[in-house]
Amino acid sequence: MAKNKGYTRRTEDGEASASVTVKETSSPERTGLLFGKKNYTFMLIGIGLIFLGLILMAGGHMPSPDVWDESLIYSPVRITVAPVVILAGLVMNVWAIFVRK
């Protein structure tokens, strides 16, 4: 429950100069979730993009353990596409935090 307590400020002469009301609350008035459904949906999409980028960066495996194939290690998917997808997921999560409910 909220209680209002009124305080009066007195000057050196003893006259009242201003009255200030302070509201005391025993529990927070705002309840509910911090983010809305839209925020959580965009956060999940961002997390999915980050995981997709990590999977793309991991790539496959070498066909033979005795042969070193640079085209598989240094492929454009691992070097360019995967980091861009990870960054897009991070940007999506930051945007999901700042968008309104």
C-alpha cells in the first residue's frame, strides 16, 4: 500500500516555505516481463543466426587425414560468409534489446 507523508520545510524565521509530498511504496508497481513477445522472437532469431554461423565456420572434415586440402580450410564460406552471419546475429540481438514492446 502507498502512504503519503507530507513534509514542510521551515526557514530560519520559522515560516513554512514549501511542502513536499513523499510517496512510500512497499512493493513495486510495475509487474510483468521486461521484454515483449516481439523482442524474444528477434532474440531467438539472432541466437539462431549465431549458431548457424558457427556451424558454417566449423565446416566439414577432410576426405583423407593424410591429405591437406587448403580449398576446404580457406573456403569463402568459412572465411567470409560465416563471420558475416555471426555478426548479423549479434546485431539482431542488440536490436531486439532496444526495440520497444
